[in-house]
Amino acid sequence: MLFSRFFAPTSKDTPADAQIASHRLMLRAGMISQTASGIYCWLPLAVRVLDKISRIICEEQDRIGAQRVYFTTIQPANLWIESGRYDSYGKEMLRLRDRKDGEFLYSPTNEEQATDVFRQYVQSYRGLPTMLYQIHWKFRDEIRPRFGVMRGREFLMKDGYSFDLNFEGAQRTYRDVFRSYVRTFQRMGLTPIPVQADSGAIGGNMSHEFQILAESGENTLYYDRKLLTASGDELSTIFAATDEKFDPQASPIPEKELMVSRGVEVGHIFYFGAKYSKSMNAFVLNDKGEKVFPEMGSYGVGVSRLVGAIIEASHDERGIIWPEPVAPFDVTLLNLHVKNERCCEMARKIYDAISSERDVLYDDRDITVGEKLADADLIGIPWQIIVGPKNLENGMVELKNRRTGEVVKTSPEAAIGRFA
Ligand code: 5CA
């Protein structure tokens, strides 16, 4: 991708109303454009990150046998009247009418619809267990949208819904998703902290939030230091709580090991038994021909929130530092002097050699060296290959690691070999 053709309107100005780093940096890097309170357009750089995050999520869902679908963003109110949530969901629900005056809503979540699809097609225990998920836009008319994409009104969520024949099956599925979420977040370069949670409006009797550490987080976390180094399965056995739930008197954490930090909730999983299958009369017949209401769970990841949360966890005063697995590009190639023929030739040669195998953003814009270096640090692509006239005289280019700041001079061939 040539930066001169790329729609990434970067800016030096610090946006006045952006209170946290990720919001400021996403605006300055030209990733998002606000269109109304809590509603953002996602520009090409940000879409690339959403796609990388979604890809990791899909791979990990696939591993536990979940299948991807698209439910709809517009749902008929009937489904929610059936489950009993149409009134109780309150003002966060955006309610709509079609031309025939039919009542609809913009999905804030899809438990009812998943249950409805299930009951239309599955009538026998042989169709269980099953788990469907989607990555789709949601709307919640949050009373206080804030912090950019962290608490938006329109946001992208991965939401999954599982159906099991009995409690044991549902517990197994819940544990599978739990482990899968740990892997999912770890693959994005994050350290997830699972905490037992209230299940709130989703309703039910078991629930975990997945938090990641960030100073700007809306939650206060109390957790055992061991969590920071625990492996997947251990994580579910080590104590962590948010402030509403933490009782210092009853805490099982030895005082020396107690950590207190701010956190952002990037995922939330729920087991709620037969709440929806019963209220919506979604039953199957078991092997004895008896009516059984499947045990359900729902499992959410804040996909668009993750973009902000990853930036909160990984940035410095100059800009974003993308973890490699979710970076919008693998490498950015900086041609410091686009009017210098040798620089252009060399940059072109490097670009052609690596762009077929890696995502490369080639900064071919005619701007100052200072602006170019500043934009590269702002956008935060993990590696920079810097082609400048002085180093070229000695047959060298520079390779910079955005995270460590380390710069090494190397031959162009070695730089190419590093990525191709
Ligand atoms: N149906 C369930 C799970 S599928 C559900 O809706 N869970 S949730 O309400 O906890 O949302 C799932 C995830 O979406 C949250 O963990 C959070 O990361 C993200 N999320 C929730 N509200 C917002 C919001 N207003 N802006 C951005 N992300 C949000």
C-alpha cells in the first residue's frame, strides 16, 4: 500500500475532547471519524486492525467447534416480548418502526434471535450440542458514551450462543469457551484477567468478565499477582474481583500478593441455563422422547473496544505500539527523500521484494523527514525500514523496532531477508 494513496488522515493536533490515550491516538492516526456521540466511522487503518482481531477470534472459535453466522442488526420486537426483555431492557434499546408501523429494534445483543433460529431447526437431542456466533454491529443507547470506541453506542461485538442437552454439557461448553477466550486474548499480545461477575441484564447464574490492565480502565481490579504468569487452565482457579465484589475481609489473596489495578472489560461470558429456551418454548426431545429445554450460554467479545484497549495497553508518548499479531501492517517502509532517485529506486526494490509476503505500508509522500518519522511512530507499525540518502551512500538502510526504539543499520538485502 502506498501511503500517498492511503486514506489515513493523520494529524499533529491533540483533539481537545479526547480524555484517554487510545481515543486521542485513534483520532490522530486517522483511524476513526466521529459522526455522532458514541458513533464512529472506521477508516482503513482501523478496519485492518478489526480484521486482524476478528481473524484471531474466528480461528479460536473454530477450534472449539463454534460456527459463524450473521444474525441481523434489525430484529422484530416480538422476539423480545416473548422472552420478557422488551420492556425491561429500557432506554438502552433503540426502538424502530417500519412503514407498516411494525415494531422493531436495533440489536443490543442476540440471545432471543439465536434461540429463535435454534427452535426452528433443532427438535432432537441429536442436534446438540451446538454453538453459533457472529461478529456484528450492535447498538446500545448508552447514557454516557465516552472514551472513544471504548464505550460507544454503535460497536462491533463477537457474540456466541451455545445450546446443550444438560447442565454437565453446558458446564463443559462454558469451560471450553473460557479457555478459548484466554488463548484469544493472549494471541493478541494481552494478559487477560478473568473475574467472576454479575450477569446483569443477560440474566443467569454464572458469569466471568475478561479484563485487561489499563490505567484508564473503568473498573478497579483486585487480583492475585500469580495471575500475571499463570497458564490457561490455572487462570480459572486464581482469585480476582472487581471493586463491587471485593471484600478485603474475605479475600483469599495473601496481603503481599494482592495487586490493585484499573481494568477494561474486553470479554464477558454467561451461563444462564434454560432461561431463554423455556420462555421462548425452544425444546428438543431426548432419547426417551421427553421434552427438554436446552441449557444455554452466551459469550461476548468487545471487538471494537479491543482496538482501544490494545492501544491503552501498548503506547508511548509518540504514539501507538501495535503487538505484531494485530498490527494494521507488518512493516512500514519510509522513503525519506522522494525526490532522490537512488532513494526511490531502493525503496521500490525493497517494497516489491516484501509486499507480496507481508503487509507493507510504503510512505512515499512528499513531506518532511520529521513529519514522516513522527507519523510512523504515531501509527505504530511494529517495524520501520528507513531509506535515506546518507545511509544509502554506504549501501545501508535502517531497521527500527517501534517497541524498543532500537535502530540498526543493515544492508537492504538483509532487511528484505528479515521479512520476505
Ligand atoms: N450477549 C452477551 C454476550 S454475547 C453480551 O451482550 N455481553 S456484554 O454486554 O457483556 O457485551 C460483551 C462485550 O461487548 C463486553 O465485554 C464489552 O467488551 C463489549 N461492549 C459492551 N458494551 C459496549 C459499548 N458500549 N462499547 C463498546 N464495547 C462494548
